[in-house]
Amino acid sequence: MSDAQALSYLSGFGNEHSSEAVPGALPIGRNSPQRAPLGLYAEQLSGNAFTEPRAHNRRSWLYRIRPSAAHPPFARTGNGSLRSAPFEETVPDPNRLRWDPLPKPPAGTDFVSGLWTLGGNGDVRQRAGIAIHLYAADTSMTDRVFSDSDGELLIVPQSGALLLHTEFGRLRAEPGHMALIPRGVRFSVELPAGPARGYVCENYGRPFVLPDLGPIGANGLANPRDFEAPVAAWQDAEGPVEVVNKYCGNLWAAVYDHSPLDVVAWHGNLVPYRYDLRRFNVIGTISYDHPDPSIFTVLTSPSDTPGLANADFVVFAPRWLVGEDTFRPPYFHRNVMSEYMGLIEGAYDAKAEGFVPGGGSLHNMMSAHGPDRETFDRASAAELAPQRVDNGLAFMFETRWPVTATEQAISGEHLQRGYDEVWQGLERHFS
Ligand SMILES: O=C(O)Cc1cc(O)ccc1O
Ligand SMILES: [Fe+2]
């Protein structure tokens, strides 16, 4: 399948979709007929325990050329620069940390071999917490397929496009989009426009859902109709295909004699999807003070405690901003939640310099942060008038537990030494 073929999408979040690449491939009125249409095999993929409440029950039925069970044994393969929870290579650091972008990958690096773990929390075996990865790749995956049993993958492209060939069909994700691959869904990544890099939140916990809107009402933030799922498209590839599976922190591989991206039709509400972050309906003050950045939540992975997220995915999207007698950029703060921030393009309004596209910062539990000195000085003196904040696109992976960095993240060249200095020179003005 090539990128030249037009892609189409199904609209909605969490709803029941259905799609057949060949008319008649989808059974009608039942999921598992005695003989599925067109000689296909019927198979269910579930994203939660069967018995969870209907509101968060996610499963899909796949009609495929071969059942997923038809595979040879997997064997351990190297983990490369991938790391998993529990993160114990270093200890959680109260310091504010910031990184430059990853160096260029060696030629021949694909999306999977280009995954590089910055840190995380929780425990893959307990299905709790997250890992934060970066990816940098210059090569498409050919005859190579990946699946992650440890969690869903929320992918944030920062440069270069990704064409995600999934069991459910194809999704194109470019800078400004996010894409999500559910736990266990097989996919391969084509780079249709050359090298690509970006960020990944591997969510070990409960799947991301839209946040409740409470008093905001029935609309706003990320609107469900803007989430796009693929239409069915299958690869009829008979021949060796390497399938790599991330399982409880390790990579395993098996060489199949066919592509497991062989789903001809499917229906259900457990699907990969993409979302254009610029469609986010930004809500903020029209009087004074800023709401907390929870107002910018695109998706949330709930924990067992209502309101306490395993992880939130938050976007600082283009918006108009002014408040009466209000300091405009983010305020100084110390939070119990831990924040990893990335930048897709441009600049972020709390940081005058040093926070660059492809880089990132980690402000762990209770660490004191906020505008750098230059931003504080400028914003304290600024004339308060409506201002369009549209010179950048930043995001945050916010999580309930402190993030422990990997060894490679704290020893690497691209860790910025001296980040603390951005808050130096915030002089005493009290009199
Ligand atoms: O740290 C940041 O820049 C993100 C952030 C923004 C904001 O307006 C309030 C709190 C917060 O963590
Ligand atoms: Fe913050």
C-alpha cells in the first residue's frame, strides 16, 4: 500500500465504528458466525476486562486472513534504547531537568529501533504509570511489525510524517497531530516524507479517554468528532515478516510467514486514532487569572481515584489571551503531579529560550518552576491587551507519580547542564 492512495477516516471517540475493505466481509447480526464471510477468521481484541462498566468497555472484532494465534514462538531480542517501569537505573530527581533534541539516529534506524526512553513511573506488570520516549528514525519499517503489550502508545510527531499501517487500516500523522495505537495492536511505521522524530507517551494504565466537561457543558476542549479512526485496509503479504512485541519491559521477536496486518473488516470501539491538536477548543479566562492547565487536557488516563489521572495529555494550543490585571504566562507553581513538557514547534510562552522543538523538560513532583526570569520581567511590564498566543505548539504529559529518568537521559550530551540558571536573577523587589 502506498501513500499515494487517498486515506479516509471514520469520525468519533469511543463510539462503535465498522469498516470493511471488501463488501460483505463483515458479518451482520453476530460477531462469530459458524463460518465468517469470505473465509476470514473472526477474532476479538479487548482493551479491558470483559466485565468493566459499559462506559469504559472497549473491544473490537477483527475479520482476518489468518488468526493472530497462527504464529511461531517469540524469542528475546535486544531492547536497544527502550526502557520500562519500574525505572530503577537512577533515583527520582527533585531538580528541574531539560534536554535538547536527540541527535540524528544512525542511518537505517526505523521507528522501533529509534525509540529512546527518557524515563517514567509505575510498573508495566501492574498496568500502572507511563513511560516517556522519544523517537528519531530515517527508515520505514518494511516486513517488520511492532506491537506493545505493555500499554497504548500516544505518539506526538514533532518533525516528519508517519504513515501508520495498523491492523485497522492506515493513519497519517504529521507534526500538529497526535496518534494513538491501543495496547497490543500490531502496526508498522512508514516514513512517507523522510526522517521523522517525535515523542511517545506509553500509557501502561487505563486507556486514555476524553475528560469530563463538568460545568463547561456539552462541547469544548477536544470535540469527539475530531478524532479519526482508519478504515479497513489489509496487507496480503505472504513471506517473512518480523513481528516485534514489547512484553513486560522486553522486546521479543518472531518471524511470521505472513503479515499480521491482514484484517479485511472490523467493527468495535477499540481502535487506533489520530487527532489534529489545532482543532482543540481552548477555554480560558474572560475575566482575571488563568484556570489551571487541566483546562487544556486533550485526553486523560484515569486511575482508581476519581480526578487523579494516571496520565493527562495536555496541549498549549493557539489561543487569544488577556486577563484583567493578570500575569499572562503560566504562574510560578509547585505541583504534586509531575510534568514532562515537549515542544512541537515555535516557542512556549513561559520560556524565553532553551526550550526548543524536539527538546523537553521534566518538572517532577513538587519542583518549583514557572516563567524564566526574562519572561517574568517582560510579562510583568507588558501592556495588557488581547494577544494571540500562536507562535508555538507545546504539550505536556502529566502524571500522578514522580518520573525517574533513565541513565541515558541523565548522562547524555543533550541534557542541558545549568537549567536552573533560567530562574537566576529573579531579584527581591519587596519593599
Ligand atoms: O509548567 C508549565 O508551564 C505548565 C503549566 C502551565 C500553567 O499555566 C500552569 C501550571 C503549569 O504546570
Ligand atoms: Fe508546570
